[in-house]
Amino acid sequence: MDDAQNKGSTACLRRSPIGPSFFGSAFTMTNNTLAPCAPACAAAAATPRSHHSWALVVLLVGAILPPLDYFIVNLALPAIRDGIGAHQAELQLVVSAYACANAVVQITGGRLGDLYGRKRMFMIGMAGFVLASTLCGLADNGTVLVGGRVLQGLFAAILAPQVLATIRSVFSPQEQVRVMGFYGFAFGLAAVIGQLGGGALISLHPFGLGWRAIFLVNLPIGILALIGSWRFIPENRAPRGQRIDVPGTVLMSLFLLMLVYPLTHGREAGWPLWMIACGVGALPMLGALLAVEARRLARGHDPLLDVRLLRNPVVALGLLLAFLFYTLSAFFLSYGIYLQGCLNWSPLASGFAILPLGLGFLASPLLTTRLVARFGGYRVLTLGFAMLAAGVAIAAALARDGAPGPGFYAGIAAIGIGQGLVLPSVVRIVLAEVDAARAGVASGMVSAMLQIGAAVGAATIGGVFFARLGVHPAALDYVQGFRASMFTLTIVLLGCVALSMALGPLHRRLHADA
């Protein structure tokens, strides 16, 4: 596919099941999910027309909750710290543990639906997510809260893939165009609602719950969604489900644990030898994971990660960019703490301060379509990374221990626009390089890299922020921490600009040789 074809695929981008979300339910699609729905789809035919609207509402709730609970927690971190005495490493893990658990199970979650029924796995995922949210809401120390967040991430990864697969089964191809519009918009909305809603719940202090309300609010929503799914969603499954890759899942879990735990706890623990060894050991663990996956492929088994895709340099570089892109999670981690700690803003006021980013993110699809049509997907990806780097740098440069000015918020809006340009572009570029039979695995790998990037970003660049705070931070410490972490993130994003500029030439050289 040359760049002209890349431009021409804009219409497909609008219709494809790629929603603008951090969480990869939009990307984690099995082969059966990607396959065109048969005209006489049995599930669609068996579902009364009056149930379709309610089924869509329930499915959208299932789509919104996982990303919502990523964004909603960021503004609650200061209240969590004060409420249960959580230390800085635990605050980082509240963010990164959710992403790690989600990354490990995301691909497997889609296969569970194929094997055992998507309605069943949707309900199991929703029920588990609600119970894990309740555990988080009742936590009285950082360890229990982090454990609850791990469970939330696991069940979110079971829940989210069933949404797209069920949409493909229940709705006709004509209806899917409209439904996917709602689906994509729901993800952008989750980012805005997560920040504003989280800030409002903490500030309003309903029933004296404080920060616990951001988790316990999932209880009534989840129960209603469970009742709705039992009543309105038909059972559906794939004709042939892929087997679960247990060794790959275990090795990936160990790799992420060995990587993220030392990064979050090492500084506070004084970097003991065992923790250094654990971090260094993550690299051979990754090698073992890739070797096991290659062996499974050679034996004809279904792998968690298709290592053959890494032989394509465009795919390999695209996955690296997906990973680096969502080290942006460090911004969400530090922004709310900076506003509340330095400026003494309420969580609600801090939620409104993220609104320019959310609006830029929601508006960016309108820009993406036109820009891709005119300049091609590779240049739009580079532009998106440049917007991100500029926005983060502006926010860092203009951060101060007083009320931010218009220039600061312009930088925040640029981050939202850049995020909205990069996310669909990097996914589409990777998927354009693989055939339909492997598109599901490829999209799952993109999703996993996004979430691993989020976990590593919170642990490393977030660690730069916390390192400047000390035990009893003053207002200026928050400013310096925010600036240091955001300038570090700017360097990463400038590297992404340079790497993305290599994608177009790589693509042309690869297909010229084919």
C-alpha cells in the first residue's frame, strides 16, 4: 500500500472499529471480529429490533467503564495519599498496575469470548470489574488498593473485547457504521467524564465517601449493565475460537512485573541489589517470551504475540512508537497532583483544567480525516507527535506557582489534538501492513504496547516528578517536579517525531522490494 492508498483509506478509518481510546478494546480484535458479518447473521436475526437500542446502551457502558477508570483515578491521587497514607510508589502503581494487568489479558480476553461465548464473558468481566471496584473503594491501605486495581485491569481486559465482537454479531453491516460512530465518541467522552466526574465526586464528597466514590460509583452502574446484558444481549461466539496461550500469558506477566515493580519502588527502597537484579532480569524474560511465542508458531499453535510481524520494519517501528506514545500517561499522573498540590485547587477545579485537552481530543477526528486525505497518514503521525511535544513543552515552560495563563491552556489543548492525531494514525499504519488473517493479533499487540507504555511512563517519567517532591513538598517543588517530568517527556516525544519520519521511507523501500 503506497501513500496514495494510505490517503484513500480515510473513509475506512472513519468506519473501522478503531475508537480513540487509551484502552485497547478498540484494537483487540480476533480474526472473527474483523471478518465481515454475514448478511444473515444468526445473532442479529434472532434479536428483536426493539432490543437493539438497549443492547447498544449496555455495550457502550461496557466500552466506557475501562478507560473511564483509568482517567478518573488521576485526580484522586492526592486524596488517596492523604486518606490512607499511600506512599509515592503506591500512587504510581495505582495507575501502572491497572495498565499492566490490562495489557497481559487484553488479547486473551478476546479469545475467551470466542471460546465460551461473548455474552457470558461480558457478564463475567462486568461482574468482576464491579467487585474489584468495590474492593478499591473499601481499601484501607495502599497494598489493598493496588491489588484491587490489578483485578480491575484483569476484568476490564475480559470485558472490553466482547463489546466490539458483539457489535459485529448483533448489528447489520449497515447499522455498524452508525454504531461505531457512537463507539468511537464514547471513548473520547470517557476521558472528559473521567476527569470532570472524578473531580466532582471527590469535591462533593457524597455520603462522606470522598475519593472512594470514584470506585463505588461503578457498583450501581455495573449492576444495571449486568441486568441489561442478561436481558438484551444475545449469546454469540466464534465458529472456531483460538486457544489460550497460557505460557505466553505467564511469561508476559512476569516480564511486566520484573520491569515495572523496580521502576516504581526502586527509588524509595534505595535500589537494593535484588531489585536491580529484578529489573535487569526483565530483558532475558522478554527474550524467553519471544522464544516461546516463536516455538508456538512453529508448532501451529495460536500465540499471544505473533513474532513474525516484527520482521516487518514498519510494524516493528509502529509498535515501538505506540509504546513511546503512551508514556504520555506521566502527564495525566502529574498534572492533577501539580494543580492540587501547588495551586491548592479542588479536584473539581483540576478536572475543569483538563477540559481543553478533552475538547482537543474530541475535535481531532475532524482534523485527522482531512489531513490524511491531503498529506498522507505518515505525515499526519509526525504532525501529531510534533503537536504533543510542543504542547507538553509549552505546559512545562509556563508552569508556575500561580494561576496558569492562556498560553498554558493552549499547550494543554495541543496535547489533546496531538493525542487524537497520533492514536488512530499509528494503529492504521500498523494494520495496513498485515493481512486480514493476522489483523486481530496485530491490533492486540498495538493495544498491549499502548498499555505497557502507560505503565512504564507512570513508573519512569512519573518517578522524575515524585523525585522532586521530597517528603514535605512546597509549592515550588511541585512546579519543579512538573517541569522536570514534562521536559523529560518532551525529549521522548521529539524522539517519536524523528522515528515517525522514518516510517514513510521504510514503507516505500519495503514495498519496492516486494
